[in-house]
Amino acid sequence: MATKDINLPLVVITGPTASGKTALAIDLAQRFGGEIICADSRTVYKGLDVGTAKPSVVEQKLVPHWGIDLIEPNERFSVADFKEYAVKAIQDIRARGHVPFLVGGTGLYVDAVILDYQFGREYDENTRQKLQRMTLDELYHYCEDNHINLPENDKNKRYVIRAIENAGHDSNRNVVPEFPKYIVGITTEKSELRERIGKRIEQMLENGVVDEAIMIAEKYGWDAESMKANLYPLLRKYVAGDLEISDLKTQAVTADWHLAKRQLTWLRRNKFIHWDDVEHLNTYLSGLLARI
């Protein structure tokens, strides 16, 4: 086994959903001896493969993947949990003389690693109870009035409350990225991105996402933590007979489009990200990695 080499860079590839992050990362990792850590708040759940757009079994055989199938669908996994897991994975990958790739669109996960977020803050129980009594709309207004960014899953009340409680964490992070690293974000024309989202929804339906959702719901319930985001709330309505397939497709594309915009809003705040299209980023990263 190779000794740990702290000079090996961390390659960070981020961008909105369906922008082509996985394909770019796999291509580069294959050519430059890399391993991929998925920075995605949904791929951590076991059994939710199609609906979370996990790398396929074939893709996972091409390149070692981390951050997949870590917990059961009814369990919780915080950003602090992810940061601890990812930092350990980075250390292990480097110890083998390989290049770690941090790949995903969950901006908070990415920032937690590269800016070394510190966690463990105590929360005031009275304040938390007050927030829990507020409606989602009231919480949105609170965030707007206090300049607090909404989380990626802003339809989940618990996530919004956590965003409010974590609003003071900016003082507990570095102002420059930890580790030597290359950080890139994929840009895509709006029309192309929406088309890619539509094609992926169609592919998910063809690959059995409805059956996957029913299976998980029968075991853990539709209210399980893992079933509150992505396509699953819409699949719940479809299975109940409240949505036609055409409406399911339309609303799913719209939901993912809104997710992509929220992801970009978060990621654009990170001044360390080098933005470009997939083709140029492939050339850019290939040139950098070839030098090591």
C-alpha cells in the first residue's frame, strides 16, 4: 500500500442536478487513478437507487465509489456526519496513492468539507419549539428577513429549521479551502439542462422507480426521511391515484428544475469554484492532473 501523500489534490466537481457530474468524474478518475466520494444528501440511503440517480452498478465497478448506501431509508444523516465520513475517505484514498474526487450537487456537503465547517453547536430548545410552531411560509419569511439561505430541500420543515439554527456557522469555517485542491462547477445552458432533466425522469420511470418507491414505502412508510425529497412525494401521489403519468412527468421535471436553481444559488456563493462547460472542464482538469 502506498504511503499517504498529502500533495495529491482533492478534485471537487459540483453543479446542478443532471449537469453531467458523474460522467465527467468517472472519465477523469479512470484516467488519473481516482476514487469518487458522492457529495449527495440522497445517495446515502440504501435501496433508493433509481430515484436518487445513483451511479449505476457498472459505473461503480469502473471506479471505486464512496458515500453510497450508508444508512437505512428511515435514518438521519447530517452534514456533520457527511463531513466526518468524507474527510476519512479522503485520507484513506490518499493513503493508497489515489486521487480523491468529491462529486455532487449538495452544496452544503461540498462546503462543509472544503471549508472545514465545525459542528456541535448547542441549540436553544425554546427557540426550536417556536420555530416548529411556525408554518413553512412563516419560516420562509423569517429566512428572507434575516438573510438566511434556504436549504436544498426547502419543502422539508425540519431542514428549514436546521438552516435557521445553523445560520451562525459561518464564523466556524475557514475562508479558504482545506487541502490542496481543484474545484470546478459545471455550467449548462438552461434549455439543455431542462432537456437533460426531462430525459432523466423518463429514464427513471423506465428503470422502475415506481416499483422502487412502493417497495421502500411498504417497509418504511411514505413519511420516512428518505422519501421526503426528489421524485418520491410525486410518486406517492401517483401510486395513490392522485396524479396521471403525464402530470407526474411534468411536475417531476419542474421540481428538479427548481432544485437545480436552488443548487446554483447556493453554489454561486462559493468564490473558489471555477465554472465552465463539461468539455472545457475535462480539458482543464486533465491538464492539471497530468502534471502530478
